[in-house]
Amino acid sequence: MNNNIKEICQFLAENDDQKTIYKFLESILTPTEMKTLSSRWQIVKMLDRGVPQRKIAKELHLSLCKITRGSKELKKRNSILKKAVKRFQ
């Protein structure tokens, strides 16, 4: 992991205030990047609920490539995404 990413992770880990984290993300990411992040999270949640990839692509107007990435990550042993999604469903 490069040092810049480590610093971002450290900042996020040290802050448990949702508003502070949101402001940080909003400051470092463009509106398009924020929308993409939100979309990727929505994809992962839908995949975890068993929604077919083609249905997700149609509903969210996305390519199957973006959805396949999320699907592969969820299938990994000890997937951190799977743990995260379970927290909110």
C-alpha cells in the first residue's frame, strides 16, 4: 500500500464522525467520483441480495464490467466487501 493511501486510511480509521468523513470524501473526490463510489456500493449490495448482473446493469445503466468486478470481490474468501455489506443489510 502506498503512503498516500495509508494516510487516507489512517484518517478514516481515526474519525468516527460520519459528517467529517463525508466532508473529507466530498473534498477529495469530484462529484462524478462520489456518484461512482455510491453506484459501486449499490452494485455490491444488489449482488449480495442475489440480483442478477444483467438486471443490475439495466436498472443502473451500467456496463457488465463494473458489475463483474463487484461480483468477483464478493466471491473471494474472507471478502471485506461481503463483511461490509452484511453490516448494512
